[in-house]
Amino acid sequence: MQTTEPITQLHLAAGAVYAVTSEEMICVCIRSGLVWVTVEADTNDYWLRAGDHLHVPKSRLLVIEADVARGHDRNDCQLDLIRIDQHSTALLTGLTLTQPHSALSLAV
């Protein structure tokens, strides 16, 4: 059986922070908004926006912060955390974002 249903659906208000350590590999899937992501033992941080995905190895602390919109009161974000098992990995192949935030420019 392939598991692609979200294990957690999150709605983060601008500036809100969510942290979790999963016992399984997960995929962070951004549905709306802009988030800053850092993963334990990864030297890169990531900016993810709607449509972006990031695979996170098991047993790593994952920290997600919803971006505070410049010039706006709110920039709420919606995202899913999806469990990745050996059967569903093939469904998510190619969705990993590999560009760290230092290489990504954001318009202000």
C-alpha cells in the first residue's frame, strides 16, 4: 500500500514556528505561503513556497517558520507533512528542493 495522505496538516500564521522530529522520513509539501525551513545536520536552510517539497530524513529535527510578509499584516501558510515509506518514495521522487536559501533571492 502506498501512503501519501498527510500525517499532519498545518496552518501557520505569519511568524509562527513549528518544530518536530519524525521517526520516519517525511516530505514537507507547501500548499500556500512562504516558509523558512531548517533541518538538523543539514548545513543549508531552505525557503519553500506553494508547490515546493522537501524530503526530511528520519530522526532529524525539522523547524518551519511562516514568513512575515513585508508590507502586509499576515502571510499565513498551509502545508502538509507526508510520511514517506519505501513504497511511496517513488511517487515523490523529483520533488526534493535542493536550492538553499542563500542561493534564492526574494523580492522585497
